Amino acid sequence: MDGHGFRPAEEQTPDTHAPVEVGLHGVTKRFSDQVAVDDITLQVHEGEFFSVLGPSGCGKTTLLRMIAGFEDPTEGRIELDGVDMVGVPPYRRDVNTVFQSYALFPHMSVWDNVAYGVKRKGVRGAQLKKVVGEHLELVRLSQYAKRRPAQLSGGQQQRVAIARALAAGPQLLLLDEPLGALDAVLRKELQIELMRIQREVGTTFLYVTHDQEEALVLSHRIAVMNAGRLEQVGYPEDVYERPATRFVAGFIGTSNILDAKVSGVRGRWVELEAPGVARLRAPVQREVRHGQRVAATVRPEKVHLYDLAEEPPSGWCALTGTVRDVVYTGVSTQYVVDVPGGDVLVAFVQNTRRIDDAGSPGQPVRMAWDPDFTVLLENADD
């Protein structure tokens, strides 16, 4: 992973020429008068690590359950490898699921747990031993083969569950918040393990999570869901650096959002007017009109702080404000700044200087950033 926590660049791009493993076409799911999933159209390619990210209640687990066959869509089609799966029971789908609760058989050894699905496919003898041995080695648990699940840590139990799911050789592995029950340190360790396992086996992983960092670290691509609908689908860096909507900007990481009006377009720049902002501009990303209300966002780590006597680089977006709070977080310091118009903006400043050099509450400051980092959001009125 790089410094931002994303996959290495050479691992980020899935093969978009690979066959479509999962195809969702206008998928909707209603429970009585409640719409849990609303008109989802989406493609997941073979060999991809694809995450569905969203808050609790957004419909992501319902979507996964429909792909697994535990629920039928009210409308739309679900295709696996080009075959319509609507009405096909779970046991006839070449899909396995890993749950947060592990769902291991407590009376069986680790070896027997992993062997269970393989045996159900009729594999016996030397071939069974080979498959189970390979998958225990894959999750680095060969030495625990004779133990019962209760004799393992939570992280080890989850790795057994992953080995059991993969040993049966599914074309698609669904993972429903599998790391949610683990502590923070163990979650980070298992994230690295999941990346390695998926890379080695090449199976398509469809991963459901509410954890933004988890999705950014693990995924080739991410679909962000909110209130049953897709907000954005893209590579991790696109979703983080170029959020499409106000929801995505606010849900993934921390964002500064300014409500503004378009005052003109000059070359590759959209010139904007916002209360208290001396200069605000963004790269032209789509067609806009003079006077149009828009929302502009910039990530806190892109924002620089200056004394009022200092001038930021020419052409940068700039505004003045007053420091409200200063929060030391270790690698950086978070500055919360009140700006004219009632907005509150945040800047993350790397701790590369002495702490006593930092600003303090009540101090006037100038905030500035390269306009290339300003992003116009699609739904300014949300």
C-alpha cells in the first residue's frame, strides 16, 4: 500500500476486458412499502476485488443476499457469468459467503471445517487432502489443522472461514463485513491477508463493508451506496480524490464543503463566488452555467495554513478565518477554523515542525490550497 492506504498502483486497475462475473440490471428490492435497494445496475469483472461501501441500513447487505440467492429481487435481473439467477436457489449458485460471525462447526476440527464443502462436491481421498492442505497453507493455518474453532483467536477463526469458503472452488466469494467483530489492530492485519489471498487465488471477491478505510485499502473498485441507491462507482483514488456527490465527499474521509455560485468560466477553470472566500476556483469537470448554485469540496490534507502576513502562491484558492480548535493526532495536527459566512473548515497539517510553533485557538489564519484539488459536486442541493 502507498502512503494514502490505497493498493499499489499496479494492483489497482482490474482487467476491464475480463468477463463480467456479476451483472446487476435494474435490481430493486422492496419490503412492504420500504425500498431497500433501488434500481441498481452494476458490473463486477472476473478476478476483481469489488467492495460495496455504505452506512448501516443503506441496502448493501440486502444486495449481497440477493446475489447469494437468500432474497429474490422485486424487480430486475441478477446474472452470474451471464446466466440469469433470479429464482435459482443458493445451493445451485457457484457462490460462497463469509459472514462476520464465522459460522464454523464447533464440534469439528479446523481440517474438517475446511473439508466440509469440498466433501459435499464428492471429492475424497488424496485429492481431498491436497485441496484442504493447500487452503490451510493459503491462510497460514496448517499447524492448527487438528484444533477446534474455540481454541483459535477471532482472526484465526475468520481465516478458517475464508479457507472453507474458497476450498469448494466457487466462482464468486461474497464477504459480509467479515472483519467487523475484530479489534482494530487485527482488522488491519486481516486486510493485508485478504489482499494476499485474493491475489493468489484470483477468485472474484465481492465485499460488503461500512468501513471506508477498509474499502479503500482492499478494493480494485468501490460502489458507494446510500439509501438503497448507488452514489458513485470507481477506483479507490477516484472515489476519495474526486467524490461525485455531497454524500460521498462527507462519508469517505473528511471533506470541507463550500456552497457557492458560478461566476464564470475562464479557460480550464470554473470561477466561483462563496461568502468570505477571496479566491475560489475549480477545474472544469462538467458543463455549468453562470449563476448556478454548486457545492465545492477540498480535502483537509490539501489545505495549507498561513499567517496573515504570509501570501499563498498566486492563483491558489484562499480565505481567512479564526482557529477554533487544535487537535493533535500524532502524525498530523487538525485545525478547525471558523470562516466568514458561518462555515467551519478543517486543515490537516503534517507534524514536521515543533509543536509549539503551531497555531492556537483564537488565532487568525489564512487557509489556501491548489485549485486543482477543488472538486465540484453533482448534487449541490442535497
